[in-house]
Amino acid sequence: MKKTVFLFAITLTLCLASVAARATATVDPPTKEAIAAMTPEERQARVEEIKARITEIKAQDRSHMTKVERKAYRAELKALKQETKMYDVLYIGVGAVVILILLLLILL
């Protein structure tokens, strides 16, 4: 009896520790000072990485994901978009591009 209680306690502790470690494993975006210290090539490379990750996330099939996974991807997208604002990059969505094209067609 003591052995099963002990094994259950250890299993529960390890499970909770892994969930807590996973939840705190977020990466902070670089600071303004770190971005200012980057060369233009490094900035451009980082922006390209961010764009690739955003398109990768948007291309995924979210119908088979759990609610927690979708929430994690939304948080990651939000963090990536905030980071692109720090690089002074203009991020235009697909809807905005369609509206711009329609306006140009109407005006011209």
C-alpha cells in the first residue's frame, strides 16, 4: 500500500513539474537596445524567420488541435507580430491587400 501511494505521489509530482516547466518556457522578444545593436543583415534575417514562422502557423490545420494548442499558437502569433513591430516592419494581412487592390482598380 505504501509503495503504490509513493509511486502515485512521484508520478503526480513529475507530471505537474513537466507542465509547469513547459508553461514557463516562453522566449522573450529582443529589447530595443538589442535590435539597435543588430546589423541590417541580422535584422532582415530575423524578419524573414518571423515571416516564415507566421506563414507556417497560418498554414496548419487547426481542426485537429486541442483548445490549449490553438491558444498557444494564438499567443505565439501575437508575440511574433509584436516583435515585427519592433523591427519597424509593415505587416499587411491578406484582407488588407485585397481591399487595396480593389481600391486601386476602382480609382484607376
